[in-house]
Amino acid sequence: MKKQTILLLLIAIFVGQFSFAADISEYAVIKGTISIPDTEIKQITIYNVEEGQPAVVATAKVNASGEFGFMLPIATSGFYYVDYGQFKGRNQLIRLYLEPKLDINLSISKDNYVLSGKALGQNALVQKANGIYNDFAPFARVGGNVTYLDFYPWVDKGIAKADVFIKSIKTKDATFDKLLKLAVATDVEELTYYFFRMPRTAFPDKDDRPAVIKTWQTDKKFTDPDLLKLANGVSLMSNYFFYVTVNGAGGPKRLDLAEAITHITDPTLKDVFLRDAVATSRMKIEEYEKVAPSIKPYMISEASKSFLIDYEKVLHKNVGQKGLEFTYKDIEDKPVSFSDFKGKLVYIDLWATWCGPCKAEIPHLKKMEEDYHGKNIVFVSLSLDKPKDNQKWKDFVKKEQLKGIQIMADKDFDSDVAKNYDVNAIPRFLLFDTKGNIINSNALRPSNPELREQLDKLLKV
């Protein structure tokens, strides 16, 4: 009796929270218990889908007995996702198809969940679809030791199982059937592409890929706007284009957004994909300004227009401001100050001897220093190595015969230069004009040909 009282109280609270939706007369009730050994679960979150990505709908506290409850207004039937902390880690998927008047009990354990209740709707079938997702998920988790040696022998069987299941989906609700079939196909593709995005301990040859991937690659790839009704809809597009870009005939290259959207036919899909791609691309100002004219005509929603306004504000926020005055020592322990370079363009490379990507830029930087020798520009390499590695840095500079101005910060990532420019990852490049004002505090890399175009314009070569 006590447990029933607690659950009724939880439901009453949620009804109160959703009182703003008084015009929506029908709800779905979700009650449940969760028990995972050696893990204290304090809350459960329900996500729905907004434009192809998960969005929080409600959160419920889990009581001392492991009980929780929701009462959700359902304006439009669709997929919802239950998260107790496992969702983003691609662990057990608890996806529900919620409609008005459903009354669902969930009993959640570490590796599965049990459904019961007065009105489950289509969720017994959805649970089978979730099982297919769970089959693929271990191959697409961050930090796992699974490699192609495990994935390749398994993948054909996994896809065959998914195809058989898709063909078996035949309920009386054609709209649901179509969406569930799309969901399973999306799960399989998205998780497969994501596998190739994760770092591994063993790697196949470049051309060694599961044969099925070629059958998934088509000229007009994304045509169905229902993809945005799935929480991994945008992720599928992102992972697909990442895979194609990295594994193209010409080798890895930066994603060409203008090219990517030629493979998307639906205008809404184009709009949402571009908004997400720009937000996550970490483009430099120069790169954005180059691509913006070709993508802005497709970013037509009010959400995208608002996003671009905010994005461009952040992108340009530091331009024109005075650069930080600093003084650090060179390999001869002589002080070098930022103000020493006044009257010249200044290109600063923030790097460290332990940083692989930093060292990969060194040959390109050396070539630039050689090509721009005698021009009104100074190249500064500013090490963020730890103070205890000062001699290691000096030895590296001498061994590699590094040119330009070589100096080292006093407190690695706690130094003033790192803090002032919000440096939390390297390599990072800074570009200043002849007055010492910021042109770009996140400048193009030496390996990017567009940097030369920019410098030539600034130097009027």
C-alpha cells in the first residue's frame, strides 16, 4: 500500500508540472522500478526527439525503494527514450513508442528491462528493435577494446538479423510500421559508421571495409524527413558524411558542407544537418566566411537564422582587440616579449613536445618560415610543455633544428597566454596584425593552404 501511495504521489506531481498543457487531455503513464547492483540511481530522465536529436522532456527522482513515475502529455505519438545514465554511453537502449492512454510498467535491471501494464501499445515490438540496437552498440562505444577483428566477422549476421526483423514489422498502424523500420535501419547504419570514428588498438587496411557499406552509399542519400523523428537522425547524417570524407578515394579531407548537402534532398534535413555541422565543425573565421555563401541559402528556418547570428558573434568576438603582452624565455634563457614584434604580423604556434598533432604541423611551419623569409611577418613557436620539461624542450628544438622564435611559457596550460586565449587543447595558432591586435585567436594551421592565401592578402604579396 505504501508503494502505491508513493507512485500516485509521483504521478500527481508530474500532472502538476504539465498543467500548462491543459488543452492536451490524454497522457501516457510510465511507472517503474530500477535495480542495478552497486549503483545508486537517483533520477530517471525521459527524452523525446526534436529535429533528429534527443531533448529532455521530464526528470523524476528515484525513491529509496528504486521506484519512479511519469505522467506525460502526448500531443503526437512518437519515440521517447528512458535514461538512467546509460543513454549517452550507448549502453542499454530503452526506447518507447508513446501514444495517449498508455499505462506502462518498467522493471529495469543492468542489462535489460521488463514490460508490463494495462496498455503497452506497440512497445513489445519496439523492445525487439531495441535489442538489435543493443547488439550493435558494443562495437560503437568510446573506450572499448573491440576492433575490426571482432566486428567484421559479426557484422553480416547482425545486419541479416535486422533485415529479417524489419520485414516482420506488420501491424495495423502503417505510420508506426514505417517509423520503426526506419529506426532499425538507422540504428544499424549509424552504429556501423560510428565504429569507424572511434580510436582502436588494431586497424584494417584502408580498403578493407564491410561490403554492405558500399550498398548504403548512394548519390541521393537522405530523402525522408521522418529521420528527424529519431534521436539518432542527425547523428546518422553526421557519421555518414564523416565516414565518406575520411574513406574517400582521395584520402582524408575536411568535410565539404556544400558538397555534403547535394546528397540530401529534403529541405528540412538540409537545414538541420547544416546547423549541427556548423555548430560542431570548429571552423576558423576564414573557413566559415568561405563556405557561408554556399550554405546560408539552405539554412532557412528561424532556428537556423537565430543560430547563425549567435555563431557569428562568437566567431568574431576577439577580432581587433589588443593582444596579450607576455614575456617568456627562449632556448638561451633570454626574455622575449610580445611587444618586441610590433610593426610585424605575428603568427604564434602554441604547441608541446608531447603533442603528436603539434609535431605533425612542424614541417608545414618550417616550409612557411622558409617561404616567407624576409617578409614583414614573424613566426613564434610558444611551447606549453611543463616547466620540469624545459631541457627536453630545448633538446627537441635543437635536434629538430626548429626555426623562427622559440620560447616556452612559464606554467604550461596555467600560463597567462593559455588562460587569456582559453587554450585547453593544442595545437592552437594565433594571428596578430602589425599593431599587435588580434586578427584571429584560433587561426588556420600551417597545413591548411588557405593560411597562405590569408597571409598573402595581409602582406599584399
